[in-house]
Amino acid sequence: MTFPKVIYSIVGQRLDRASKRRGAYEKRFERRWRPTVSLAQMAGVTQIHLLYDNEQLLAEEVKEDIEQLNSDISVSLHQVKFGDPWELAEVHLTLVDFVEKEAATFRSDYEYLFHITTGTHIQQICIYKLVEGRYFPGKILQTAPGEKGGVARFQVIDLDLSKYDAVAERVRRQKEAEENDLKRGIPTLNLKFNQMIEELEIISRRSPYPILLMGPTGAGKSDLARRIYALKHKTAQISGDYVEVNCATLMGDNAMSALFGHRKGAFTGALESREGLLQRADNGLLFLDEIGELGLEEQAMLLSAIENQSFYPMGSDRLQESRFQLIAGTNRDLRESCRQGVFREDLLARINLWTFTLPGLKERLEDLEPNLDYELDQVSRTLEQRFRIAPDARKRFVEFASRPESLWTGNFRDLIASVRRMTTLSDGGVIRTDDVEREISRLKAIWYGDVGEWKDSSEKDSLDCLGRDILGHMDSIDLHALKLVVDTIRQSSSYAEASRKLFEKSRLRRKQMNDTHRIKSWLQRFDIELKDIPLKGKP
């Protein structure tokens, strides 16, 4: 079935202009090809909509010429204010607005075409995106001059790629690869973490607003911020630099100067003017790690800079502009910091639009082995030598690393350091069981120090004497501390001796020392009686 054709076209300021030499009689029969006028020669056309900006006289002339060539065609003029026809975003939004207003007139029994031959290159690109994105319910029309002044040639381009299986499959694979940009290289089997990264990728592609990354030290906030920057830079959302600073390192005048810059003589020691981090991040991304460590004065200036995209450097009365994307990182509970009066509620409200909490390694134990392989590969690339871990050594390391006693207080930083130590001490690039056992001893010392003895959970559990009902309601951190206390008591001849071992540093600063009372009071926090824990040599 053939449907009547409706064509939309931007009037070409150069191609559609008629010759100045022609007379009135020659007007209709001018030989020079004019793309929009030639639309009158296309079979089945009933309506033509002409879009123009400032060239109203030219648009009216083109309308008149089309109607003279084909009186059956109805021509409508639409003044569309493009502003700068070479500004991609502005042109795209203008065309979207126009099509949305026209949507009420679209009918299912008409064939709609958007003429792409005229207009600037930017306008042509935007028409293409308009049709591809299905804002415009039709196809693209390309025209070309006919041979020796004959009827123009018309080519209809259908952007419904689903009709072309091979092309559609390639587009699907490419889209899938692009959607995984943020996750690529992050080894994870954790469903919750996967969902978080997928949502963060969508937001990173679409939103220019601040992002807040929360989570413990070593959870990967800095690495994720760099990945977000790479994604935004790749997709041309930002063109400037990636700028990162740990706010815990900024104090006093140094904080103000580092963030906002200063002018010569702004304070004692300011011998030269200095550009601040916010200025360096202009058109780029600024990652403020540990933002909760900033002072209240710096927080107030940062809030103003985020909202106004401008700030005053120290000692200057000239406003400095900077358009930057902000990512903030923290291991603090910023709401609690607000309640304590050390963090501004208005700043938290401004940076809390998109908030993501990164889990620590203990919450992603299924990701431990994939990250072990990833870090081995990273070391191999850095040192240009292949490292691997023997199967029995791998089994021992993963079994140890997954136990409740393994604290991983530094999270993935602990794992990275562990892999680097084992590869350094391995022979022939192969990590063996002996290398793993030495590393296990190091990790125990890092997590527990020299106080008490770290016992594997594969041995008889020293906490069995307390009963499972008590242990079932305790957090992991309390269980680890309690295990240390119980083990120390069971290796001591008296409760006082055990207390002296556990409080060996702090007891020296006390005027009165009742060691047994201290350990008894500590246990009472968990409703545990001292007498329930047997001493050395006693059942």
C-alpha cells in the first residue's frame, strides 16, 4: 500500500537560493538544481514543511517555486530559532522541541520523510539522530541533481536497523561493550556490586551532577572515580583534566590555597600567585576524596563554587569561573558529621544527589579469587614477567582469606599488597604454598599485632565455651576481639595475668590498677561472665 508523503526540510541558504539573473518567465524553468525546490518532482508528495531561521524571504520564494512546479502540494512555513546552527546540543534540542510540537499532526496513514540534503553539517547530524532515536516517525530523504537538468534523484534511507540482522547484531554487541565501559577490568561475581556499577554507568553517561562515593578505605573509590572520568572523557561529556586530592592532607591556608588558588601576597609565604585545583579541573572532573575532612570554611566556598560554577581565589576580588564535574569520596557517615556540626547540611544535600556505597572486601568474598587473578595480571604487566600461583597454594590462600578471622582491614589495598609481596618473594614467577604460609603470617601480624595468638578456625574453636546463642547476636568485629580475649585468658594462669597482657600499654597510665576488674567489665558488655572462661590447665 502506498501512503501520501509528507516531507520536512530545512531551507538551504545557499543551495536553495535562486539565480539573481533570471527573469519572471525563467523562474519556473531555471536549470540550476535547488534541492528543496526539487522535492516538488517526487511522486506521491502531498505536503512539504519548510523550516527556516532568519531567511523568511528565501523561504517564501522556495514555497512559491514549489507550488508553481506542483500545484497539488501544500507548503507550510515554520520559523525555527536555531541560535547557533553549528552548536550540536542547541540544534538537537531545538529540533526535538519542534518535532514534539508537530507530534499531534502525525498520522499512521501517511509516510513521513525528513530531507537531509540542506542545512549545516550539524543540522544534518541532528536530523539523523532525530530519526534514529524515533523522535521523528519516519525516514531520511536524500536528494541529488538529475542528469542534464532532468528530474532529481531521490533516495530514502531507513534507519530501522532491526531489518538488517547482521548490522543489528553488530550494533547490539557494540552497545553491550560500551555499556560495560565502567565495569571493564573490575572482576566481580557479587550481584549487588554488579547492579550498583550498572546503575552508576548509566548515571555517568547521562548526568553532569555531583556523585558521592561512600565506603571504607581501600574499597576502590579512587579507582572508580578515574574510571568515571575515562568514560565521560571518551563520550565527550568533558574535555578537561582529571584532578584528585585527598582532603585529609589539606589544612588551614593550605586547604584554601590548594582548592581555590591564591594571589601573590594573599597570606604570609604567598610569594607567587597559584592556580587552585578547582581551576585545573575546568571542563574536567574533580575528585575530592575524604571530603568529610574539609573545614567548614572550605565547605562553604566549595558549595558556592558548585552552585555558581565560580569562586574567588584567596586575596583576589576577581571571580574565577570553572565548570567541573564533582565526585566526592568519604569513609565517614556524613549525616552523623552534620549532627556533630562538622559538616554542612546544605553541602551534603548538594552532593548527595547520586550516592553509592562501595562494599569492603569482607562483603565481597566471592570476588576475592577473581581479584587475586586480576592483581597477579597487573603485577605481571608492570614487571613484564609472568607470575602465577600454584593450585595448592591458591587453595590455601583463598581458604585462609575467606575465614572470619581474616579481617582485611585495608580491603583491596591489603590484597594488592599481599600479591605484590608474594610475587616478589616467589621463585621462577610461581607462588607456592611456602610463599602463601609466610604471607599468612605477615597478614596475621598486620591485623592482630603481637598481642595474643591468632588461631585458625579449623582448630577447636575457643569460643565454644561461651555458647552459640551468645555468639549468634554479635558483629564480626566484636567476635574477633572476643576471640583474642578468650584465647589470652585460656593461655594465662590467672585472670589478672590475662588482663595485664591485654591492657599492657594503657594499664601503665592508670594510678590504680585492678586488672581483673577491667577484663570483667569488658566482658559484661556482651553479658559474658568471667568465670565461664577457663584458665590455663583448667577444664
